[in-house]
Amino acid sequence: MNSSTLSDNLHEVLGEVRRLRRRFARTAPAEWDPVTAAAELSVQVGHLALCVLRRQGRDVGDLEDTQRPITDVGDELADVALAALSIAVLADADPDSSSRKPPPAGDEVEAFLRLLVAAGTLSETAMVVCRYRHRPNGLLLPLSEAASRVITACEALANHLGLDLLAEFRSMAVDADAFLKSRGDGE
């Protein structure tokens, strides 16, 4: 592949998201919809926040589960991308592969906060589309556009962190396969 960004390889990445969604579906007690994936996005953004706080030198002892260390910022960022793209896939609203240029973020905290806003917008959109929430006043982005904005924000944060988001995503997919295999889904 010539391109190195997740957005530039969106076709491949969406294929992986669909494949992983099928495999994870066999392990879930209930069928997922876009709103379930939006809840998962919230979980993953929280995990990412824990890593960002740690990178900022903050004491996160009261936030950590010592039985489940969450320390790999690249893996958590890839999980955020997976959750965001899962919303789009489950809603049959694939994001546009043309990447938007993110507004400049001064530092990784600002980049994270911009990602948090984009993730909230995507979750709200999924809730409205699936009729779990009223339509807010103002502009409601198409779900595909809201998902694209999350991916753009993920890439911006990855740049601040010195990470290759596409490589992190591919690594996360390998880890997910190993996890699923350990759970008896050998596919």
C-alpha cells in the first residue's frame, strides 16, 4: 500500500471492521446496533483518556483497574477508531474516504478534547438515527460525516502522539483475533 493513513486505506479498514463485528457478534449476549456501538465508543474514549492522563503525568490510581491495565495509547486510539467505524458499519453509513484536514490542535490534550467532541457528536447522531433520542436543534450531521470527523480527529491525535494510526489499527485487529480465538471463536 502506498498510503499510510487510516483514511487513505478506509476500504481496507472498513473490511476489517465488518469482519471483526461479525466475529465479536458471536460472543455478545445481545445483537449490537449503532447505539450499542456508540456506548462502546464511550468506553473506548474513556480508556484513551486514562492513557492521555497518564501521559500528562497525572495520578490515575483512583481510575485504574489493577486487574486490567490500560496503558497502550496506540491500542486505545485504534479501539476508538474501531468503535466509531462500527457505528457507521452497523448503520450502513460508511464514512467518506476523503479525509478532512483537521483544525490545528495546540497539543495532545486539545487534540483529545476535539476527538471527544467528535465522538459525542457521532454518538448523538447514532441515537437520533436509531430513534433513541430526539432530534436536537441545529444541524444534525449525516452519520457518515460524523464518523469521518471522528476518524479525522483520531488521526490528528495520532499525529500529536507520534503514532501511525493505520499500523495501530492493524495491530489491534491482530490482537482482537487472538482474543476471540482464546474465547473459542477460531473462525
